Amino acid sequence: MNLTITGHHLDVTPAIRAYVEEKVGRIARHFDQVIDVSVMLAVEKLKHKADVNVRVRGKDIYVEAIEEDMYAAIDALADKLDRQVIKHKEKTTDARRESGGLKHQSGAE
């Protein structure tokens, strides 16, 4: 999993980098076919924005969160991303189960 963290009007400190790596690393528990993760942190006046683009096989997942605090935005982003990755994983496994899997495709016909 390639992880890229960038900041817009924000210096990405080692503490923020470690926090993002910890939170985004949670998706590897749910889904191991993640190709690339790109995280963008931005500050605009009083809004702290965090958005992520996750490339998995067959789909790109984009999530963003806007909060008053950067750490709160990262937390909200991680929660939304978890839900999206689990949803994508369930869709792919359900599609395989409906088709009958490899055993049923080659044998019964």
C-alpha cells in the first residue's frame, strides 16, 4: 500500500503524519487489495479539511471530511473510509457468491 500525505496551506508535521498513518492503516484490516492511498490535508480560514482517494482493484474510493479541528477531521475521515471500504468489500464478495464461485462455474455445466 503506497501512502502519500500532502498539505495545502499546512505543514505536515511528524505527529500529524503518524496519526494519519495509524488511522488510514485501519483499512488494511478490512481489505488487503489496496493499491494506493492519497491523503490531502488543507486549512481554509476556520475549516480543517481532510480528503482521501483510495485506489483498490476495480474502483477508486473518495472521501472527505470538514471539521473545526484537524485531528477531528482525520477521525471523521477514517470512520467514513472504513464504511466505504467495508461496503466495497461486501459488494465484491456478494458478486462472487451469486455467481457460484470457481467450483460451480467449471463443474456443473
